[in-house]
Amino acid sequence: MGSDTPHRSLRLEKIFQEGDPTAAIDFLASFAPLSKAKLKDAMEKGAVWLRRAGPNHARRRLRRAKTELKPGDVVTLYYDEHVLSQPAPQANRIADRGFYSVWFKPPGLLAQGTDYGDHASLLRQAETSEHPPRPSFLVHRLDREAAGLMLVAHSSRAAAALSRLFEKNRIEKEYRVEVIGNVAAALGPRGEFDAPLDGKPARTRFEVLRYDTEKNRSLTRVHILTGRLHQIRRHFTNAGFPVVGDPKYGRGNKDPGGLRLAAVSLTFQCPFQKDQARFEIAPERLPF
């Protein structure tokens, strides 16, 4: 079964039994129609999963080709050539406080991986930024198309504490957002959107920083007081001012530079050092 059959996307799963090859790569090669080179690449990029036999074992990514399998182990391969060939834009760590670190996520980088791989994700980059790999936990998200600051926790305790801050809206998040249209002329130099989203309260405050007459675009400073799915993008689009480069919402807002939305600062009371923590990104580092 070692030939490279032209599969673009597939999901294969098999339970290890007595008599099967014990090394993970050999077991995979026994049922997956791909070369060992492609299978090793898929393993390294997080597209292979292992669930150990027994009721209390959660599944995990299987990366080591020589991992020895035992009867009852379940190995699952999620293979998508397009996903595995995607480049991984590099995030930059701007602060490290031990319990957590702060990263600037560039546009095009996932916050975390999927079943089909995690090589192009911030979380994986944070894990492998130290040797040996550092435990890393995601506590909030940014859309793949967006850029900006993200916190990564480095223990389950830190993840729980930071997650509580997000859940209670105790982290002030500021964004820079460029939209189509003259916001100030229509809505004033500052204001707030409070239309519910998905049946839940949603509040987005904005301030217009400047208006480009030639391009008919407004650059705004935005704070969100709730955290609904695509809240900023939906609120501005529903008001008639789609975010520039947004591939999902609005019309007439395509831009070769991509989504013009970036998380530029995070401010909160640090639950560990008990100080007022503020992290921000310099305007010149933004992609727009």
C-alpha cells in the first residue's frame, strides 16, 4: 500500500490488533494508500490522531513515527493535500510572563489547528517555541483572516484564570478596523452598535480616526463589550459599512491586501502578578 494514489482528501481509521505492525508509521502504511514520506509529513503536521485503548484516554495527535501501538488503539488519519501544503505565516512573541505569553498573529494563520493538521496555527508555534515543546492552551480566538494580539496560556491553571477574564469581559480589547463608506458623516465621529447577534446581546463601540475621500474608506478604533461570532464584521456590515477585505460579509469590499481588521491592544488585571497588564502593537507593524 505504499503508492501515492491520487487522493486529495480522505479520512481513514483502523483499530490496532495483534499481528499488526507495531510502529505507528508501519501501521499507517498498512492501510493508508500513501507513501511513508507523505504519512510522516502528515504526522508531523498534526493530521494523525491516536486514541489509546481504555475508557479514560482522550485522543491526541500522533506525531512520532516510531510510537509503539497496543491492541485496541485507534489510529485515525485526516489527509488533505491542500491543508498540508498551506504555508504557515510566522507569529511573533511580544511578551512572556511565564504563566502565559502574548503573540502577534499575522493574517492567514489559524488560532489553532483542525483534525486535518495544526502546522499553520498559532498554538502549534507557541508550543514549539521552546525545546522541549511547551504546554500551550488557547483561551480566545481571532479569525484566520484577522491579525492581532493573542494570549496563550502555558498551564491548565493559567488557561482557566484567563478564560474567566474573557468570560466576564474583564479584558479590554481594542481593534483597528477599516470599512467602506464615510462612517462619521452617517453615524457621527463615535458611536455604538447594540443590535443583538444570534439572539444574544452584542455591543460594539467605535471611533472614527480618519476618512479617505479618494478610497471612500473609514479607519476606526473599535472596542467590543461582548464576544459574539464575527461581531465587529457583522455589526459594521449590517450598518452599511462592510469591513474592507472581508471574504464573508458585505459587498464591494474585496481587497488584495486581505481583511482590514486587527486586534491592537489587550488590557487586564493580571491574575498572577496582580498588576495592570497592557500589551499593544505598534501601528507600523499592522498589515494595513
